[in-house]
Amino acid sequence: MKNNESLIDRLTRKKILVIDDDPLVLKTVRDILGESYEVAVSRSGAVAYRYLESTHVDLILLDYEMPGEKGTSVMQNIHKIPFANGVPIVFLTGAADSKTVAEILVLKPKGYLLKPVSKNKLLAKVEEVLNEKPKQDYWEDVLNDLPQ
């Protein structure tokens, strides 16, 4: 806990769970979001499920390409956990091919960020989702960001 941060502030911070098999991504995202949010990390869907069975989070950032279980499967399994059902999920992934994007979009996540993502873009998407102010042309932006 930071010196100038009260216990009340810390307890009322929004909690974000980042699920990604890459430790560098987990560290980077934790560093970016950690000043404003409580950030927990998981290197697999299996670990995330156990965590979500006992801990409430306000947002999940989820990778698509992980060993053992794809992000789409992780998302579907998270929705089966009563404590986590309804938690918004944003994909944060390097997967940019049209087949993968279509597979993800069918599940209607709250967002799709392509790695590497800028600090500003990550913070803007997190704030947007946590404040439930969807950007009207968001999906158009996603498609424009994908390699042609």
C-alpha cells in the first residue's frame, strides 16, 4: 500500500484480473494499471477459475493464445462460475487473424485490444468498461487496428 493511500481507498479500488501466460505481459499490465486499480494476475485459466470462485473482480483482461486452453474457452468457463458470471471481459491478445477475431467476437466480449497495446489505449479501454460508457465506433476501431 502506498504511503498516501488510505485503507478505505485501497479497499474500494476496482479489481482487475489479468489472465495471460506471458510473465512480461502480466508485469507490464500490472505496472500500468496498478497505480489506479487493484490488479491480480493468473498464468492460466485453471488458476483463474480457483481465484474467481472466492474473489470478486470488476474486470478481466484475457489472452487468447495460451497453452492448454484458448481464451474463448476460458471466457465460457468463467461465465459458469457464479461469483464471476457477468464480469466484463476484454481480450488483450496478439491474435489478429480474421478467424480468431470472429471466434472471439461471437462471445461478445466488452473489448478487444491487440498486443502490443499502448498504455493510453489500455487505460482508456479499462476506464470505459469499468464506467460502462461504450464507445459507439469501438468495433470499427478494432477492425481498423488489425493488420490488413
